[in-house]
Amino acid sequence: MFMSAFRNSILLHLLLVLLACFYAPAILAQQEDIVLLGTITMKDQQVYAYKLQFKNTAGKISGFSYTDVNGQNETKASIVGSVNAAHTEVNFTETTIISSAGNVDPQNLCYISGMIKLQPGSANVWQGRFTSYTIEKRPWVSGDIILMGGAEILDGLSMPQKLTPAPKPAALPVYRLDAGKSHEVEGQGESAILEIWDDQIVDGDVVTIMQNGESVLNSYTLQKEHRQVTLRLSGNATNRITVSANNNGSQPPNSAMVKLIWGNDEHLINAETEPGKPAYIILRPVK
């Protein structure tokens, strides 16, 4: 980039139309290269034709920039940079001046560093800002940059996806099972999982669980943590699970939350029992 030339903005925009026609065959012929063509505008409203031509390898870019495209002071520089697919933006920096068509003092050449972002609703309009630095790395001018082309820049790169939260599983209905009552459930499989816990205030409730008259959990004090028991079922026969209260705890009645997992089915039962007055869960197998 050079610092002292002056351009009429109206003539320059006409020039850009001609450039687009002139470079179209070259763009098609070099399909591996990505070409962006447009303008840079400085704070004093001087406008220059500007082109980027580069390759994109897994988000890393390398190639060339051209300032005052097709003008008497056209300057070519090497560039490196990156593509940020998540933010649909390109960052680039000129690193070395390769050639300059005009008789420009090297001390009056500077290096551009810019960021352009794909405009909302567009597939090929990139707009952003640039800053420039002298050969001694001193900041120089800054301004706006707008380029067109490069619809393929983001090809092959991961774009951010809106994550849809997984739907929460529907809450299991709770069946209230009172002392002296029974509740029948159906299921499939040669075994079932029984979980039992105190889902209210832990007040020292003690229970005994029996299957067909045999103890599977004896005198267990209910906790907030789930206690799990595997029930081996009697083939195609009905199984009776008895929930007995050993006491009433400090806050009657004795209340136990029972979860039965049988095959693909789950059942939630709140068994409220009293000493000497158990509740029953009947497991009936189905084909």
C-alpha cells in the first residue's frame, strides 16, 4: 500500500466494475484460489481498489494482496491469516512487499492488517476495518474495507450449530398405596429392579420388603439415597411384593417411595404403611 496517491472515488468505482469483468476469467481459471475484490477507504476518504487472493487450508490462509489494483502504483504483498467459521470472519496481515509498479520510496510503503466479516443475509459481501504499519512497525493510517466474492471461504469448516436442549423426560405419575391395599403392575422380563427411599423428611422409618413370603430387604432404615434390590421373578407366575412397616418413625405414617423397573416400564409408588398393616404390589407378567 502507498500513502500519497489521490483517487477520485467516482472514477474508482467505475474502475471496479471494469476490474470485475477483467478478473472474472482469472477467478474461474484458478478455482483453488479464493479471490475477494473491492476497496479500502482511508479516514481522509481516499479510496483504493484492493484485492485478496489466497488459499484456505483448514482455516489457515496464505496468499497475496494487491493495492491500487490495475493502477500505476499497484503493489503486491504476501499475506497470512485465518478464517473464524464460528464468527464468519477473516483475519489477514500483509507480511512482505513483493513488488510495486510505481516509483515509490520503500519508506513510504506500509503493511495492512485487517478483519472482514460476512455481512448478514449475504453469501459474498465482506466488510470490516483495517490498520496499517510502516516498515519500522509504527502505526500509520486506518480505515474501512469492503470486498466481494469468496462464497466458498467457509466450505469444509465447522459452522456453529444451535443446540436444541433435549426434552426433559416426562415425570412418572406417583400411585399412592395405602396400608392394607394392593396395586397391580404389568411388565415383561425374568427380573425387575426395586428402588426404595424416603422422599420426605428422613425420620427413622424402618421397612421390610418380602417377595412371595421371602425377605429380600430386612429391617431397612429408609434414607434419601436410593437402595436398590434385584427381584428374580417366578417365570410366568404372579409375584407379590409386600412392603411392611417395622415402625412409624418420628413422624407417622411410615412412608416409603418405591420405584419398580420391569422391562421397558417404570412405576412409581408411594407406600404409606403401619406396623401390622402392610401394603402389596402385585407383579403380573404379560406376553
